[in-house]
Amino acid sequence: MTPAQVCKHYPRLYHMGEEHTWRSVRELGLLSTTALLDKFEVPTEERYRLESCRRRQSVPIHHPKHGTAVLRDQKPLSDSKLMKCLVGMDPQGWYRFLNARVFFWPTRERILTLLSARAYRGRSHTVITVDTASFLEKHADRVKLSPINSGAVVYRATPRGLMTFRTIEEWPDAERPRSGALKLPVAEFAVDYSVPDIADVAVCVEEMRGDRVVRVLWRRKRLA
């Protein structure tokens, strides 16, 4: 598949973050857990627990200069289920792999499903909507695509490992004859480490609770 074909099928991408994080994200960029731990100079002894183990709850971290950031929970994961479905790595390796990346959902339907999940629907979240064309123009070489929700094993522990993620060029571009949809839909976009210029490719930032927009936090008047 080519970046142009990606844009055709997925013109917008969506990222869900903690409430009240947009100001920090605009300043520091959209950082993976690993990037946040680096930026916030978290001591080595704490990093293993935060980066290589399942986070049952969201965890705040603090820095005298950068303030407070929140590492999101990993409730949809399970060590025991991962042991049954991982290929070529153990759960700790999978947590490190996921934590080193920033994730985007390729459709609004997918982000609404996550927002409406039992663990998240009772509180507000920051949702960043990104223009795919602008995003890929800057970061296509760092993007990997996944056919599954790599951070969840709640319902189906689909086999997963490094082979789960493919580059854009490796992704098949075959379409269904009638609908024109991809025969292998993309479930996730993953970017290595961080998206430092997220404010340059975002088109809208909303505070959402479940499937309801509470307020628009920021909207780009037009793309450059």
C-alpha cells in the first residue's frame, strides 16, 4: 500500500489521551510511555514497573520542570492471556514494545468504541484528530500498521508479536470489489517513540465523555 492509499481509506486518525493533557502535548509533543519516562527522568528502579509490567491503573509521574503526566492504564491486557498468544516474546517484552510507541485509531467508530468501554466511559478524555496526509508526509517512514488491537486481550487473545506490525509498503492494498474497503483493514497506527510535531498535523482536539463531545478544546482554522 502507498501513503496515498492509506489517506484514501483513513483520511483522519484519532488518539485518546487523559483529560487536561492538550496543553502539555502541544508543548512537549505526543510522547510514548518510554519517551515520557525519558523526558521526566524517571529513576531506573521505577521504570521496570512502569514500562515492563501491566499497569492496572493510570499512573501519574512528576517532574520539577515539566509538571505532571499520566501513564495510561493497560486494563485490557492480561499476563496469563498474553502468555498464550505471544509469538517470540514474553509479556514483559510486549509491554516494552507497546510502551515505546504512540498509537492512533484509524476510524472514529473505533475511538468511540474505546471511549464507551466500561473502564473509560465514566470520565472525560482528550481526543486528538489528525489529518492523515499531513501526518504521513512527516512520519510515514516511522509508521507501522496492525490488523488487531495490540493492547487488548479481553475477548480474543489473537496471536501477536513483532510480525503483527507491518510498514505501509508491506500492507496489502487489495480492496473488496463491491464496497472498495480494504480486504485487510487496519486496526491501529503505531509510531515509534513520539510525535513531537503533533500540533502541526492535528485538526481538532475535543474533550469527550463516552460518545459525547463535552467541548472543543482547539480547532485548526485550516491546514497549511
